[in-house]
Amino acid sequence: MYHRELGHLRPIPALAPLLIRLDNPPVPAGQLDWTQGVSDLNYLVAPAHPRVAIIGVGAGPQLKTALAFSPQSVLAIDINPAIIAWDKGEDSAVNEHIFHRPEVTVEIDEGRHAIRSHAGQFDVMVMHAIDTYTAASAGAYSLSENNLYTVEAFKDFYAKLSPDGVMSIRRALFYPPRENLRLFTTILQALTELGIEHPENHIVVLSPVRDWKRPSLFVWGYLLFSKRPFSGERLAVIDEYVASHQWSYLYRPGKRLDTPFSDFVASSNREQFYRDYPYFVKPCYDSNPFFFQLVRPFAFLNPKGMWSKGILPNTAVLYNRTTYTLFYTLIMLLVLTYLLLALPTARYWRRANLTRPPWAVTIYFGCLGLGFMAVEIVSIQIMTLFLGHPVYALGVNLLGPLAFAGIGSALSRRLPTERAPAVCLLIALLAVVAGFGLLPLIHSLISAPFWARIAVTLSYLGLIGIPMGMPMALGIRQIGEEDRPLVAWAWACNGAAAVVGTNLCMIFMVYLGMMPVFLTGGACYLLAGTLLTRISQPAPSLELASIG
């Protein structure tokens, strides 16, 4: 950002407050020198006239910077078609029609899919703050997956960088570091798994201020990720920029610094480093893509301990909110489930002088509720990565399992109840196979055309969804459709387990990953299959027949 000072345009200091008066005439973008004070340092160490990819182009500030360096081509990616329509339409004159430039290709897609499906390589890749601080400060991202910040994602980005290519990533920098440090460990892990020797020589981390250890500070940290190790020549260019702009290094290859980044590289026991660090900064994988979940599960129970480790109250709120919300929500759901489902049904049974429901019925239908939610939620998460665009992913992944389960319920009329254990065993096997094989399959097909990915998604959801719709209907038939109190109890158990299970599955996914949730779902169906044979169909009674 720039301001006028005595008729000249000057860069606004990084920490200066900024007020925008909407009644002032805009300064033409052509009067701004976008190569001065540039925070995209990768242009300074990348080949001349680079091929550029921008993930999350938004209103175009990174695009304007890219065009200032005379690129061969620019792939401008954004997932929001409304923003692109605004860039090309209403805002086109303000941004000097940069989105209509011949060297610019605009693609409306999820960033990782767009990069993978592109035929060529890039000399410069930019991914700067693709989410909003407003949402992050409310904890909105802590429970949402982000498949752009995973080990597998950076393997994809590495493959698309040219031999001299550099990627620039910008994340909020707090003290102590968390987002930038987790990016650092994730990229190092990706390079290590690719067999790169000395992966720490491929990364530079920078702060736009000298004193980055101020707890109240909020600035952007910059991470440069190079296809080849940073040479002395390229590091000298960055050194000069850092010195002239009063920046500082958080990590520089070949230099020992008093930062957690250098401490991590020098650590002989990185697992111990992860345990001792106040935030959860282990690498993210596609099986556990909750990049913004940086606080340990029960840290909120000991706030003094959190603060003693460097998690200060004002910054802790930013990430801790959803951590304790998960557990508070679990308590709330347990209470509401008891008050609205279990208690009314149990009171009815007592008033009607009915015997206690068989324990096998309670566990069987509870297992079906928990197992269904476990398999469905993890499937939705994985298929969201596969499909990319959240609108299509939500539509297909939310409606698909319910529709196929309904088909399975209808088809169950053709099966005798004796087949229910076999159906449950089949679902358990499918859940285990999906737990081990679904992500590798998705990774191999993620670059396929969108229609092919839709077809694969529907095929998978149908394969596992149709059998999952059968055990509930078969169980109702087994206990007797005319035994209304027992049927009501079965539905209550199923609904309660499904509601509470949704929250439990999120807790397990955030802290343990998707595999344990898949296996939990399979175990639930396996247990249900062994219990159905213990449920005997009761003989109808006059008391039961008169109910309703």
C-alpha cells in the first residue's frame, strides 16, 4: 500500500494504521511502482520473465506485482467466481484491466487442483493469506480442513516448480510462531519424503520487522520454498533486501538463529520438540488436514499452564475457541440427547410398566448410528479434497450418502433378517478397505476431469452407502415392526448415537486423523453384526397392540 507525501508516492510502513476515505479520488495503479517494497521476494531470486501461478488471486494485488516483472504468463486462480466476475467487470477499470491482459489466464478452481492439472511448470508460485483474518480470529478455520497446507499438497507444488522455481507463502506471524512454523515442518517433511538431501536448505523464512518477538505483534511472515537449494548468490540478494528494508530472518540456511525454526532444524529429537513446543506444529497430511488446529486437545483445562508456555491470553483466544467449543458441544449434545430422547422414552416405558429394553437392541442401534456417521463424515472430508470446489463437494457428498442409504433401506425388504450380520460384516470390511486405500486412490485420480471425479465419487458413495442403509431396516424387522415402544427406543438410540457421534468423530479426526475414525466405523458395524442374532422378535401383547 502507498500514500502521497509532498506529491510523491511512499510505501506505508508495515505496522502503520490505515484509514481509507471513500470520497477521495483513486490514484491510478499505473502511478505505483509495484517493484519497490515488494513482499514477493521470490521474484528477486527467480528467473527473469517468469511463468507465474497465483493461488487465491482475489482482487489482484499479487497479479499487479507479477505483471511488474514482465512475466511470460500468469495463471490467476481463485475459487470464488463472484470475485473473478467483479475483477473482470465492475472493478476492471480500477485495476486497469489487468485480468484482461493477454499473458493472464484466469481459472476458477480450487488451487491445488488447478496447479496439478496444469501442463507446464512455474518459475514463481504465490499463495498469500488465502483466508480472511476476520474468520480466523473467530476460530472459523480451526475445524475446517485445508488441503493446501498438507505434505501431499507441497509434494504437488514441488513437482510443478521449474528447476529454478520459488514459491512464496504468507501466513500470520505471532509470537511464539505457530502457522509459519507448522508450514515449515510440513514442507520439510514433504521434501524429506521425496528423498531430498538437506531439505532445510530449500527454505527461507522472514519477518517484515526487526523485533518479531513482541507478543502483541501482528504481521505477516513470509516463507520462500525453492525447488533447488538456495545458493549463496540468491541468499545474498535476500540478505540485501532484509538489510535495506529492516526485515529479519526467522530461518536462513547456513546460519544459526535464536528462533524456533533453527531450533527445530538443529534438534536431534524432533518428536521431543513437538511435545515441548507450546503449540501443535506437527506436519499436516491429507488424512488430518486441520492446519489451523494448533492447540492440544485439553490445553484449555489448564490456562495457567498454557500461558506459562508462551500462549498468551490475547492470542490464545484466536485458536483456543474451537478447541474448547468441541468439548463443550459434546457435553451439550449429551445433555440434550438425554433430555429430548433418552429421558422421554425411558419415562414412557416406566409409565407403561414395560420391561427394560434388551441391551442388545440398545447397543445394536447405537452402533449403527455412530458407525454411519463415522464412515459418512470421513468420506465427505476425503471426497471434498477429491472434488475440489466446495459447492459441488457439499452437494454430492451430503446428498449422495443419504440417497444411497435410502436405496439400501428400500432394497433390504428383499433380504431376510438372517442376512443382516453378513451385511454388517461387509460394511466393516468396506470401511477398513476405504481407510487404507481411499486416499491413495484419490491421489492417483485427483487430476482427472471433473466429470470423471464426480463419477468416481458417486461410485464410491454408492458402493458403501447402499449396504449402510440396510442394517437399520433389517434391525427394525427383527425386533418386530408392531412393537412400537421397542421401535421407538431403537430410533432413539440410533438418533442419539448419530448426534453425539458427529461431535466425537470431529474430535477424533482433528487430533488423531481420519484412519482411526474409519476403523471406528468399521468396528461399530462389526459389533452390530454380532449382536443382531441376540435380538429375538417378541410376541405381540395386548398392552403393546393397544398403544398408539
